[in-house]
Amino acid sequence: MELLYGTSNKGKLLLMKRILKPLGIKLKGLEDMTGPIPKVEETGNSLLENARLKADMYFNAFHMPVFSCDSGLYLEGFPKELQPGIHVRRIPGRDHTDEGLTAYYSGLARQFGDLKAQYRNAVCFYKSKSEIYECEDPSLWGKPFLLTSQPHPRSQPGFPLDRISIQISSRKYYYDLPENAQDEVAGMEELGKFLIKAGF
């Protein structure tokens, strides 16, 4: 079975491919598709609205089962107006590259101390034009973790905050833990379970 993941983030695609591989699902990303890739403006006011916008656009463009996920970052104790939320990468007046984002969030941790953070996800799955499944339940959220001020020497394209992410229970960088330990932060395993429940 083929399924399109509506993302151009190679890191996220590789992660999801690994999670879905045991299910016999052949996962494609936008870069695997032929023809023009629609540019989706994420103008929604919520994670689910943005996931819906992307899934609808990609389904109409490629006419195959597609799911899109939108993720937001939430910092414990931060006032609402300072929350990254759905604008994790859209920081006013800042460099939006991986390096720029690492610098921005490590700077926040330097200013306020280690920050307790959590990724929240919403997903929209177009199985067909008449079968559409959506979810923004907390079951899709990743486990809380800490953002710290000192970046780890290791980095992975597409995941700029992994360098400053620390597991709460061990107080270790996720990069210093066993392979795939960081899956708990992204919440992607729960996303795989959602697709199964939706009948893919």
C-alpha cells in the first residue's frame, strides 16, 4: 500500500518510514512525487486547520491517500503571547534556518533556565475524497522534555531543536541515549496507531 506523507522535511519522512515499515506501508514524501508540488500557506488558526489545509491540497494534486501533520511547540509557564505554538519556525526578525532556530531556542533557555517543552500534533488523513479522518487528541502529543542552552555537537537536518533536547527522567541529551529514544518526544508512534485505526 502506498501513502503520501505531506511533508518535504526529510528527517520527519525518514522517521515515519521507520515507524510504518512493519505495517507494510510504502510511504512517499512530496519530493517523491512527479509534477509541481503545491505551495500550501499554513494560514490556519490551529494545528488541525493547518493539517487539513495541507492534506486537502495534496490529495487534490496527487489523487492518492495522503496524511498531513502539523506540530506545535508549547513551553510550560510561558505566557500565551510568547508561546511558539503553531509558529515554531516563524520567529519574527530571526533566521529560520536550522542553525538560527537552535540559536533562538537555546537563547531562551539561557535567559530563563531549562524550559519544559512539549510537541503537540494534529493530523488529517484523506483515505479518499469521501473518507477523511482527523485527530487533535492529546494522545498524539509527544512526551514533555527539556530545552537547554548548550547545543549538543551532533545535529540532524530538519530537527534543529534535537540538539538542545534533554530527557527529563535521565537528564541526558537524547543524542546520548539509545537509538530512537527521541521518538517519544515527537509522538509519531501514536500517529502510526491513528492511521491503523483509520483503516489504512
